[in-house]
Amino acid sequence: MATNSTPKKPAADAAAEESVEAVTDTAPARPARTAAPDPDVVGPPLPLNVEPVTVTLVHHHTVDGTDYPPGSMLFVSPEYAQRLRGQGYATQV
């Protein structure tokens, strides 16, 4: 029969080491959100020779980490405006 020559750690020391490890692990920081900037085109870039359209948001929406509350008016590309309206984020004109 084989015997283990490695001494066992007392249970109190093992629990203390585990609790220290648990405290030192931290979740990654969430990036800070910024307030809505001056009216610029948001979302996907505009194709050449296409004018942006204005949409009014019905629901809270976040684009590229920027929060836009309901009632915000955004300049977006026509295709993006259609997607926002279809998904219920913008008012129907």
C-alpha cells in the first residue's frame, strides 16, 4: 500500500487562501457611455450623393455606445431609417 508523504494543509488556511483569490478577481470595467452629441449622422455611413433623413426615436436606443432617449431626433441614412422604423425604434412618417 502506497502512502502520501505530502502534508495536508489545515482547512482554515485553505479557506483563507480561497477567499483572498475570490476577492482579487474583478469583472472588467464597462465602458463609460457618453451623452448624445450635436446632430451628426449616426449609424452606418451615408452612401455617396445621398442626403440624411431625420428620424424621431420612440424608444431608448444606443448607437456606438451613445445613449439616445425617446424623442431624440437623429440624422441617419435612408436605409438605416427604414430599419429603425421597421424594428419600432423610430416613428413612422
